[in-house]
Amino acid sequence: MRTAPEVHFVFRSAPGDQVQAERSEAYHEWAVGYLGVTPPKKIDFYKFADSPYSASRDTIRSRFEATVGLSVAEAETAWLRWLDQSS
């Protein structure tokens, strides 16, 4: 396992697996500012591409659609409509 410490994360990944540290750090900066929170510690980020527990996006999307009965786009649209009505 490879460990790469960054400012807000500790990335843990399999040798040869790539982590987009700069992108994750930039998103973290945005999210913390937007939410107005201060996380108490670094985030442990585990990424293992060859893990038997990982699944491709297509697999995750298929499982979601089979479980929920909506496509991801339909679910997002319904969620946004619900948010609009509840505010």
C-alpha cells in the first residue's frame, strides 16, 4: 500500500494506482468554505482500483437503477424538484 500525505488528506492506494490529489484538495477547499466548517483532522482516503469490493461506475449505476427504479438522471431531477418545493 502506498501512503501519500497531503494538506487535508492522507491518500492510501495500491502501488501504481493514481489519486488526483490536487483536484481533491481544491474540492476540499471549496466545500469547507461553502459549508463554513473546519474538519478536526485529515481525511483518510482509500483508493484501491483492484479491490474485490470496488465496482465500476456502470455497475454502480446498474445497481442503483435496479434498486431505486429510476435512472440516475431521473433521481437527480426528482431530488432537485423536492428541494425546490421544500424551500
